[in-house]
Amino acid sequence: LWNSFLEGDNKALHVIYETYVQMLYCYGLNFTRDENLVKDCIHDVFVDLFKYRKNLRETNNIQLYLFKSLKNAILKAISKSRKYLGVDQMDDSFLFEKSVEEVKIEDDDDLYRTKMVRKAFSTLTSRQKEVLFLKFYSNLGYDEISQILNMNYQSARNLVHRSIDKLRESYSKNGIVLFFFPLK
């Protein structure tokens, strides 16, 4: 698919867009609540793909390429807007609250569990939230995560494990046992 796109097949670009746009949107909303900024950055990523296709290299992982491109585009846009407003420091916080809030709460047990998840996630750093999003929501491997986060493979594994341990610790403080997050 990627090679077809690089060779000038516009239908391939359309398939890439349709396949990944929703994942990119969900990922982008974890950096900012500004939906229009996320949409603009996704648009910019695909315009740049089309515009610079002759200069692009082959990839065996389109999702990884697009995630990295979107993250860079969003952080660049946020940085530009903050410089324009006179803010020197860029906060590249990874919010990762959306998937929990999307769940409809049907009874008090679900409400309690949802509150506990929010509370547990609030103890994580932005980097820990991002790595868990990439690993479990986006189903990326450690190689891909390490590339997106600009760290080595072992550091990515360690960060995932430390993040899970921190969640488990938070849960156990509240008398809940954490059974999810299978480690591979």
C-alpha cells in the first residue's frame, strides 16, 4: 500500500487516510483538547505526504510513521501558538483520559470503577499515560513505541512496566486488584 502511494497511486493515499484517520484523531486528542487543531494537523500530515511523496522513504509500518508525524505536527503547532502568545515553555502533556470518559456508565459499580481508573491515571506522568495509550489502545509493539518516544527498546519496555506497576499500586491502595494489562 505504501509503495503504491509512493509510486503515485492516489487511491492508495485514500485507503491510508480512511484506514488511519480515526486512530490519528484519537491519538491527537491526547495532546490537546482542541479538536480543530488535531484535525488541522492530521490534514497537514496528509497534505505533506502528498506534497513530498517523492522524497519519502519506504516504511513497513504506516501507523508508526503517521503517529510520529502527527505528534510532531501537533507539538509544533502548540509551540507556535504559545510563542505567538508569548509563552516560553511548551507543555507537551499527554492527557489520555478520553477512552475512560467515553464509556457509558450504567450502574454504580461501573461509576465506582470509572472513578478509580481516573484516579489511578491521574497518578501517572504524561509520558506514562502516552506509553500506555500506545501499547494498549493503539496495540503498538515496543520497537514502535521506542521510535515514537525517541528512546531505546529496553527503556520503552521499562516505562510500560513501571507505568503498569504504578497503576497496580494505586489500585491496591484503594483495595482493588488490577487484572488487566497482559505483558508481552
